[in-house]
Amino acid sequence: MNFDILGNLGEFIGAVGVVLSLLLVARRMRLGIEQTRRNTRSVRAATFNAMV
């Protein structure tokens, strides 16, 4: 193997790593948003129950 092939392979592996990390961040953000919505619903329900 020469250095050109190794360089290209390194760039490819780096690009795949970037794409995978972006997908992971997007998934974690989505899960965080869903958790925030659930917490908001729970607080609203608790507030309503306290008022009733």
C-alpha cells in the first residue's frame, strides 16, 4: 500500500465517523425533546390535579 491509498482510506473512515456522530447527536436530541414533552405533560397534570 502506498501513502495515497492510506490517506484516502483515512479520509473515508473519518467521514464515516463524522456521519455516525451526527446521527448519534440527532437521536439524542430527539430523545431529549421527547423527555421534555413528557415532563411538561406530567407537570401540567400535577398542577391540574392540585387545582381540582
